[in-house]
Amino acid sequence: MKRRKRELLPEPAPLKHDPVEDTEYFKAVAEEVEREAEAMVAPDIRMGRYEPVELEKKRILKEKYNIDWKTTLEMNPGWDFV
């Protein structure tokens, strides 16, 4: 049986996440931080919004909660998030 090209591609590595996200403390503040970060990024930015929001989340978590959080981009340098 002939294999299709797609079947020959290696499986992508699963996305990594910062283990701090699994803590109860982080889960308790995550939604609030997400809302605040979204509000800080200009609403007219549609494409490429992901990275600025992630960077705002990182800043807010450090300044308000003293959490050293790594963004999805930092944890997965080979991935392209658009």
C-alpha cells in the first residue's frame, strides 16, 4: 500500500506549558489576569494579538502576584503562533 506524503511527516511535539499553571494559586488568578491583559492590548490589533497579550500576562503576573511565568512562546520556541 502506498503512503501519502502527509503520513510521512513526523508528529509535532506536544505544546509545553509552564508548570506553575498547574498550581491552585495560579488557577485562582488566571482568569482575572487574562481579562486584564486583553484590556491592556489595543483593541484594533487583530492579527498578531497573541504575543502582546501573553507578554502583558507575564508582566501582570510578576508585578501583581510575584509569579515568574513563562509564556507559551518561551516554552515552545520552535512553534509559530500567529
